[in-house]
Amino acid sequence: MDRGIPLFKIRGIQIKMHYTFPLILVWAALQFGLLSGRGLGGAAFGVIVTSILFAIVVLHELGHSFAAQYYGVDVKQIVLLPIGGVAQLARIPEKPSQEFVISIAGPLVNFALAAALAVVGLSAGLQLGLPFAFGLPAGVSAGAVFSYIFAANLFLALFNLLPAFPMDGGRVLRSLLAMRLDYAKATSIAVVIGQGMALLMGLWGFASGSFFLVLVAFFIFSAAGQEGRMARMRSVLGDVTVQQAYSRQVYTMQPSATLRQAIALTMSSYQSDFPILEGEELVGLLTRGRLEEALKKSSDDQSVSEVMRRDLKPVSPDERLYVVQKLMMEAESEVLPVVENGVFLGLITAGDIGKVYRLASRWPGFARSRVGIAET
Ligand code: ZN
């Protein structure tokens, strides 16, 4: 998710375009032009409305982002994907009222835009129906673009308000429930409602022969389940922090060490990921995946610094485990370095988190017991 073409920054938020994004413009050109028999004019129409559509998606995501910033939540970036946009928030606020405002802010932007377009379109009817200056075929006009964009805003607002994860409506529903119930219970109810909706949508898709709808339904169903698992994770792990779970005694390597030495360490220990330290400073992490990948391509006398991951951001000992779990998923890594005030302390792995999860789900007193704080 971190990969993408940076476009611009607003209030510290980097807007990025995923590499596959230009494909959607090509698709739009084909769809509106060649495939619908409207030629170049149609293709231009497709590219124009699709570009405007994504500008609108950026505004929608900025709605979420500004609301989040208002509550002091960091917004890392907004990524434009072919299927829409994603605003990456550092965290989802625990307070239901805050989650409610952040979730509904996106669709509200679309409602506001639709209302503004309606007012402008109705009062200054001039825009509507005017053909483009460069002579497009009939039917492809500024007016057509205008009404298309108006309709798209309404559609985006309503679609996003469907009460199913991962749509905004799912979060709106969860936050409303969480105002009266506990967070995990509220989430599981919202998950069931969302999955029920996805099932209905899928059935409707089958009945109407819309393969696309079935696909969307399937996506919603699994995303809702995923959200449910995350919430369970969060309620089980509670306030357990990295401090209680990370591995302290780990082998580290120097940047100049070879892959052969890494293999030897892997074989003679439990460890399969190695922090690379230059003096005292952490400069990278040789993950098992990277090591195996490198061995496929080249010899084992390569230095670890050539193949190590440099993009993995360290976590602090105070970070909560369920947050770390999320960071791992985002970074596509099963291990993260633990660093405090620039000092390398150890590693936290998916295995460590799994161990805590199993303990905590069998022994509800775990989180309160403060077991595992092995201070050195
Ligand atoms: Zn949204």
C-alpha cells in the first residue's frame, strides 16, 4: 500500500496514486469510446468524467481525514486505487462519537457537492447541454459531464452509507451501536448485519446475472469478517503492549555479514529474522522472506545489507499489540523491530502476538495481570 506515485500534499497528508491507477483511465477511454461506438469523443468523455470522479473521491477521503485530524488522529496518506480511495488513519478513535463523525464526514462531502451542483446546475442552466468546443459527437457534452458528476456524488454518498464493513456505513452503524453496547459486541452485530446484506446482494447478483454485483458482495462479506476478527483481536489483546511480549534476546548482524552467516544463524537458533545494526544503530531487517528470495537469485556470499528491508518502521515498547498487528499487515511483514529513543531493544513477531492472543483468550485476567513484563 505504501507504493504509489505521490501527487500532492494537503495539510500534511500525502495524496498518492497507485501504479495501477492509469489503467482505469485506459479502461474508461475504451468503455466510453470504442466499446460504446462513440469514438474519440466518447473516449475523451470517459477520461474526463473518470478523472473528475477521482477528484471527488479525494474530496471524500479528505472529509474523513480532516475530521480525523480534528480529533488529533494522524492521517498518513490517501491512496487512490482503481476501485476508489483509502485514507490511512494512524488509528480509529475509541470514542464512538468520534468514529461516527469521522466515518460520516466522507459521505457528507458527497451530499454537499451534489447539493451545490444541483443549485449551480439549476440556476445557471447555461452549462447544461453545451457541446465541447472541440466538436464532440452528440450526447457527449459539458452538460452530460455535469449531470454525470452530480449523479456520481449521490451514488458515492449512498453506496458508502450501506451499513456494511468496509463501507463507511458499517462504521457509522458500529459507532451508533457502541454508544450503548461494548465495542466488541457492537462490532459483531455490525458484522452480522453487513454480511447479511452482502448475502442478499450476492443473491440479487445471481438472480439478475450481474457477475460484478456478486464480486462486490463477496468482497464485502470477507471484509466484514476481517473487521470482526480485528475487533475480536482488539478486545482480547486490550491494553497489552509490545513491552509485555517482545523478544529481547535476539541475534543481530552487521551490514557486512553474508547471507551464509544468516543461514547459519537461522539453522542454529529459533530466529529467522535478523536486525541489522551499524554500531548501535538499526539500519534494516533481514526477514526470512527476503533471505529466501535473495538465495533464489544469487549466491550466499552477498552481504545482508544488499537484501535487507529498510522500509520497516520500528515500534515503541508502549505501542499496543493490536495496533502492531495492523502495522504488520500493512507492512506485509511478520516481524517488526522494537526501538525506544533510537535504541534497538528487540523484535516483535506475529508469533509473539499469537502467543499473547492464545493466552489472553483462555485467561481473561491476562491483560490485567501484567505478566510478561520482563524488565531488564
Ligand atoms: Zn468513505
